[in-house]
Amino acid sequence: MNKFVVYQSDSLSGEVTIGGAKNSALKLMAAALLAEGVTILHNVPDITDVTIMSELLMAMGVGVARFGNRVEIDVPAEINPEAPYELVSRMRASISVLGPLIARFGIATVAIPGGDDFGSRPIDMHLTGLERLGAKFSYEHGNIYGKAGKLRGAEVLLEFPSVGATENLMMAASLSVGNTVIDNAAREPEISDLSDLLNLMGAKVSGAGTSRITIEGVEQMVPVEFTVIPDRVEAATFMSAIAVCGGKALLRNARPEHMRMLIRKMEEMGMEITLDPAGIVIERNTTTKGVHVSTLPYPGLATDYKPFLVVALAVSEGLSMVTENIFAGRFRYIDELVRMGADIRAEGRHAVVTGVSCFSGAKVRAHDIRAGAALVVAGMGADGVTEVYEAEHIDRGYENLAGKLTAMGAQVERA
Ligand code: EPU
């Protein structure tokens, strides 16, 4: 039936190990294209999006093999630099192969990603940035055709600190001639992870984690072995589960320095968070209370955390105002939460959440990865049974979500 079946859980306990970050792993896999030979990535989550990225690389003639959470990517001297619609339409992050392909092979064909459940998501900043480095693009038959001689370093000022555009530019600029400066760059931890990999591969990237990233182009890069950072959004999922159900858990490997704003918000709600050498310990001893939430680029509150906060706030005391500043259409799951008894009024970029005592189990639909996982968490705080349909969205970003929640004492099945 392709659903999660979720029963009410009173209190959670124990520990859960946070896996590798989806949004880092996908870009690191794309970055492997920059060097001929075998790049080995550790801590790569076994999720559908990684499978799609593997299929995309294999469609180009790259060898990809998984051994547990280790992925080996064998890039030959010549490949077929094409990202077909069948794969790009399943995963927008496919666009991150564009920069490496143009930089290393001077040619790329990538299907134009369509809209998705967040509404329209343009890639204009990726393209204008790469054009500043000397790439030329034409658009026909639903594809972007990119061409370039040797890329040349340039100054690029991003209109918005786009994560994907910053990454594509960092990768392309690494194999260019001269210096590139990216201003108003995204500052997410995944950007720093990519910078660390690129530097290990022989690139000269500095300033990752700040708004100004400088890249000194190099002629050649080499394959390396690298470990993906832990997934801060997976950690947020379990934090919201504790907020909704109560109890205490150790989130093993979670990196508090990547989640400062979320930790602050959770503490404002009344959660107790302790930093442990092994990760983060989160505990709920009291009724949580409403807080105001506004998403912003890092180090602001990540848009990916928002569904988990909304679910926790929906069963907290009082009123919360939630504002989405990154993706205009990212409130669709609210209709599903309302079907589960939440009192939420959404208008444009804003939602007003009035806390209720408990969700009411219902059949609901996952619209995207994070919204789907948030509905599973809501189900854990709902009387009766909740069925979250279109579970394939959740599988795109979570390895064994049901198993991990069950190990903490929840009753969740992937049916
Ligand atoms: N934007 C443009 N033009 C562009 C690029 C972006 O207008 O050329 C706009 C977007 O439409 C959006 C804003 O800029 O309004 C930010 O988009 P960004 O490029 O930063 O996002 P992204 O790279 O497409 C990544 C994550 C998302 C996460 C966002 C924001 C991956 C694969 N995806 O997307 O994660 O929400 O950054 O932090 O890294 C998820 O994991 O489920 C997910 C959606």
C-alpha cells in the first residue's frame, strides 16, 4: 500500500543514530565527477535520492557501488555528460552535476527540472553564475545544453544565498583558470562539507561557511576518501518526535553546532537540550509552549525544519506564528495536519498555529520528504491510527525511519 502506519506513543526513550546528510551526500557524489578515478564516500545514507543520483552517474558511464554505507564512485576519463529527464524529474538535485560536467568536460546536457510540490523552483542563479565563468547555455526540447572552453574565474554576486547555486559554482570554479569570488554565498553546513571534500581533492576553496567564498582554480583534481556529515534534518525529525510524544533520547552523532537556531527554538518551547560528547540529548519534562518561527538561510532557521516545528507547535500551549521565507509553496501539508485535528490557519507565507491537546489519527498524504516525515511524527501524537500515504516521498530522504522510531519505543510500520 506504500504507507506508514502509525500508532500513538506516550513517551520515547533510548537513542537513535543520525545518518549521513542527504543534502551533502548528493553534492559530494556530483563532485566526484571532477576527478578521474575512484572516490570513496562513507556515511552515505541508503535512501532513494542517493539511488537516483547513483543511477544518474551510471547513466553517464560512471561506476557506482554501495557496500553498506560506503559508496564507491569510479569516474572514467571520458563519460557521456547527459542528465536525462527521467532522472532529473525524479530529483531536482540532479542539477548539481551541471557545474562539474561543464568544468571537466566542457559540455553538458541536463533536462530542465520541472516544478515540484514547493511550487516553482528556478535555477537561474546556477546558470547566470556559470555564465560568469564562461559557460554558454541554450535551451531546446526541455533540455539545457551547456558548453564551455576552459572556465575562467570571475566575481559572482548571488541575488540570494542559494544552496544549490553556491555548490554548483564552487565545483565548477575549482577546475577553472584564475580566481572566483562568490559573494552572498550560502553558508549551510553542507556547503562547508563540500568545500572540505573539494580541498581534499586538490581544489583551493576558502571562506566556506561565510558569505564570501574564494576559489583559486586548479588544473586537475584527484579522487579521495571522505565521510559525509550527519543529517541535521533527520536529527530535527527525532527532536520533534520527543517534543510531541515526551520522553528523552540521545541523538547519536547529531552536531549541535549545525543546529544552533533549532536548539534555541526548541528550548524556547520548553524542551531540555544537553550537549553530549556523543551527540545531543533531548528531553521533554513539561508541556511545550508556542513560539514564533521564521525560516531564513543558514544560520537562520532552516526551511527544512519547519514542518517538524509546526507539528510540535500544533500540540503546544498557546499561539505560534510561522513564516516561510525560502519556498513560497511550502505549506501544503498543513491541510493534512488540519485533517488530523490541528488548528492552523495558513495564508500566503504565514501560518497561525493554535495549540490543541492532541492530534486525531487519520489517513493523510505525504507531499514531500519533510512534510511526510512530519506527518509520521504527528501520527505518533494522535489518538487512534494514522496512515501516511505516498510513503515513497519519505523514503527519498530517510533510511529506516520506522525502524529508528520503533527502537525509541514508538509503534510505526512501513507497510
Ligand atoms: N532560487 C532561485 N533561483 C535559483 C536557485 C534558487 O530563485 O537559481 C530560489 C529558490 O526557488 C528558493 C531559494 O532560492 O526560493 C532557495 O533555494 P536554494 O537554491 O537555496 O535551495 P536548493 O539548493 O534547491 C536545498 C536543499 C533543500 C533545502 C534548501 C534550502 C538539496 C538537495 N536541497 O535546495 O532541501 O530546503 O536548500 O535550505 O540540497 C529537502 O532536503 O527536502 C530539501 C528540499
